[in-house]
Amino acid sequence: MSQPDVLANNVSVTSARPASHKRKLADTLWQPFAQYKLLTLMLGTTVIVAFALGIFLYLAFSNMIGIIDSQGNSNNYYGDMIGTQLINIFRYCGALFTLYVILLAAVCITYTHRVAGPISPFTRHIDALNTGNYAHRVTLRKNDLPLYNEHADKLNALAITLETQQANLKPPN
């Protein structure tokens, strides 16, 4: 079956995964620093914005507390209430920021696995073709981005074509 035949018949050879095919831990963590670099950039930007917002809130509330305290009451109920609420607001903001960091890390790592994950099987397939192993096929995970399926199908069709050509070139025994 030639490459045009495979592509014309919409034969998807990416779904045929050999039973012995297991992803290695190194493949699972393909270039982990790229994932953490994205996470670090996003978290750094978030920290800068959160820090600026915290300073703004602190200055706004401290001015309000100063105005209430300057009215001369030694037992200032409203100033104490605003101070207590300010502490609670910063606690809640800190808890929400921690939750945000955890969710952002999960999203960054998951998405970069889906984007960069298929590059490892493509590289293995090209290496196998370079060594003459034309029976090797690209197998993608079911959670990889669908845009890679067309490229995997084309690489598999190329391998089928090369395998067919190699079989036609062998002299009969």
C-alpha cells in the first residue's frame, strides 16, 4: 500500500498501538524544564500583579484607618474592625493565591504534555527510519492534541511506502 493509497483511504495507523509499546519515564517528562519555564513565567507575572494589588489595598485601607483614628477616639471601634477585616482579606487572598498557583501549575504541566508529548514518538520514528527499521510506526496517546494525528498518519504512510519499496528490492531467495 503506497502513501497516496493510505492517505486517500483515510486509513489511520496511529490507533494501532503495539501491545509491547510502553512510554518511558523520560518520555513522560520530555524536557521538563520547558514546562517549568512556562509555569515560572506565568507565576512571575502573577506574583508581580498580586504584589502590586496588595500594596494598593494596604495603602488604601491604611489611609482609611488613619482617617478614622485621627478623629480622636482612644477606643476606636471602627478602626479596629477595619484592621481586623484587612487581616482577614489578606488571609483569604493568600489562600486563593495558593490555590491559583496549584491550579496554574497543573494546567501548565498538563497542556505542555499534550503539546510537546508527541514530539518524542516522532523523533523515535524518524530515528527508526534512519536505521532502516521501516516496520516502526508512530503511536500517539489518546490525550495528545488531534492536530498531530495527520502528521503521524503521513509518517506512518511514508514508513509503509519505504517498507514496500524495500520488500520489492530484495532479491528472491
